[in-house]
Amino acid sequence: MSRKSFGRRRFLKGMGGAVLGLPALDAFQPRARAAATPPKIYSALMMQQNGSIQGHGNDPQLYWPTNLGPISAADMAGVDAGQTTSELKDYASKLIFLRKQDFKFSSNHDGGPVACATGAPVSGPSPRQLPNAPSADFFIASKMTPGLEPLTLYAGKKGTYRDDAFSFSTGGMLRVGDNNPWNVYQRLSGLEGMAQADPALLQKIATRRLSVNDLVRADLNDLLARKELSQADRNRLDQHLTSVREMEINMTTTLGPMIDTAAMQAVDGMQTTDANMIAVVQMQLDLIAFAFATDRARTATLQVGGCNDHTMYTINGKQQPPYHFISHRIMTDGGSGAPIADAINLHHEIDKIHARYFKHLLDRLSAINLPTGGTLLDSSVNLWVNSIADGPPHSGKDVPHTLAGSAGGFLKTGLHVSSPGFANRVLNTIITACGVRKADGSPIDNFGDPSAAQGLISEIVA
């Protein structure tokens, strides 16, 4: 057996400078420390734009289940089958539907996205207002994994009315999300330098003739030969390597071979087209699951579309007007214009597309079994939120929030709850569920602006 020392090393390095991160292995942790380490809880936040069809104003209620209380998969597939949230029926027991969550600091498409993740007061000119505090993802990472920042992703075009507005560091400094899944994957897999250093090697990976796993095979064999590796450690490694390989397959089958600078530039353009929006969102969600499974991030955000998302979705075989126009019911971003036929139902169909985005994330997380038992979904809390409540008038009152995952049993799931108050409490609950506490050990109950909301949402805390 090789005497190569891995120690507490987190990375293996192979040909072309490729670096493969390793999951935390018990064999390389002091026994006392390993026993005392609390379970890891992960969190992903996904933001939709332009509101939802949930019964406000003249809109019908096409979003929520009919009844409050326990969520039934049978009802979601039956009496509520047409509702947006019924797209998630496969995960009924893992869900929490939260209603009556208001934004205290919101100014339509500008302040709403900021409120989703910070709950903090904003300042500065519209449409570039900034919060005075960090977002929940950054706050969690700074407390739970110092030095390991959140994964910040975006899907869709940039250069719009307002682009990134969902992740902020200390003092409310904007964090810009990457909208190119291939670039994100190269960073996560340690392949950033390979495109220039060894394009032929990268081509083999891109066309699935070689895996990143193959590049570090010698070191992996040395590691697997170590007798002190437990079966749990071997399971972690197997899951880790499987995640790497599956991600390579998903990336290349969705967008085709990406083998050199010219091809990557062509893909960059493809990734902001309306025709590829659904595929790109799904890939970004795949990357979140991949980053969690391989311990490259503990928390992540995905902003879907600019702050007045103009994606032109194809519905019933026809490309529809820009999503924001549909949310206004007229062919304009403003208050007057030609009416859009059947706009309410088109908006409802786009709500369902976003529900299926969230389901895609849950599918990925639930497919990853943890060596300690349960799935990555069970050991996470994930939020699907809108930046505003509805179409006209685009208010910040009663903004829909959906949670998935119990955070290792911290949350009671399978519930449809109406709990009036400011949405800061949702963020307090997520942050506390992830293991963050005040200095005295008590829950985080004043995230964002303490004057807006205090406490957690007690109805969903186990």
C-alpha cells in the first residue's frame, strides 16, 4: 500500500492541474472532534420574479392548495391538481407552504428581490437600491463555514432593468451571480486553467471520453487502499465520485461538447437565450446539488431572471410575450398597452414552470443518500420565493414562500400555514435551522431589521 500521506487534505490533484475536492472523511478527523461535530445542514434559495396568481385583486387563486393544515399528496393530485404548488406533489411530506409573509422594505421590482434574502432596510437610488446588511446565504456561510463563501448563481440575460439583487455580503455589498453553468462547473471541478493549459485534455472530458475522476485515479487508489477508511467513508467517496461523473454527463448532454475557447464563447451566448432558459436553470440547480454533495458550498442562491424577468417562455407550443409583460397583462413594462390574450392563465403556466424548477432541485437533493442516513434533502432547508406577491399591482404583501426539507428534523414539514407577519421570520427560521446561533446559544430571531420582525415561525419549528 502506498505510504502517501493525505492527512486532512481536502483535495487531490491530477493531470492538467485538475483538482478534485474530497468530502470530509472521518479517518482524517480527530476522533473527539468528529464525535462532537454537529450534522451539516445545507440551504438553497431560489427566487422567481413578477409575482404569482394567488387570488389577489381580480386574479383567481391558482397557486395554493385549497385547505390550510396538513399537506396531502392525494389532494395535490386530486382536488388541487390544477394548482401551481401541486407540481410538487411528489414531495408533499417534505414541504411547507407559507402564506401572508410581507416585505417591510420593498419597492416593487427593485426592493422586492433585496427583501427576499435580507429583510433589511434599503438605500440608494432606484433601481440600484442596496441593503444595509448581508443576505441570509452569506450570513449562514460566514457563521458556519468561515472562508467558504456561498455559491451565487443566476439564470438568464443580464444588462436589463436590474440584474443581480439576491446575494449580498457584509454591509450589503452586492454579490454577482454567474449565469454560465459551464464556467461554474469548471471552477467547482478545478478545471479553470485546463482550457488554456491542456485543451485536448479538456476536450476529452467535455465529450465524456474522460472523467475528472480519471485524472486523479492514482491518488484515489492510494486513498481507497487505506485500511482506516470506514465503510461510511467509502460510501462518501463513492457518492462524491458518482456526483462528479453524473454532473459531467448532464452538462454535456444538455449543451453539447464544450471543448475550446471558441466553443465556450458560443455556449455563453446560448445560455442566455429564451430557448435554453429551462435547461440552464436546471443545470444551475444541478450545480447547487453537486456543490452540496461535494462540500464545496453549504448554502447557495439562484436568481431566475432579471428583476423584471423578460424571458419569453414557450407555452402550448408557442413562444409567448416577455414574462414581465404577461405579469402586467399588457404588451409593455408600464401601465398601458395592448392587452395580452389569456394573460392570467399564461402567468399561471409560468408559475408552474418555476414550481417544476424547484422540483428539479428537490429531485437532485433527494437522490443523494448520506452515509449517516437520509438524503441531502432531509439534511437541508430550501426556499422558493417570489420577489413580489402578484401581477398588478406587484405588491410586497402576502409574498409566496415555499420551503422544502426538514433541516435534519428541525422543521415540521407537510404543512400549509398562514402566519401573518414580515418575511424576516422566514429568514430567521432558515438561518437557525442551518445551525447558526447567537453568542448565548439562542436562535437567530432578529436577522435583517429587528423592527420588522422578531422570532421564528413557531408553527413550523419541531
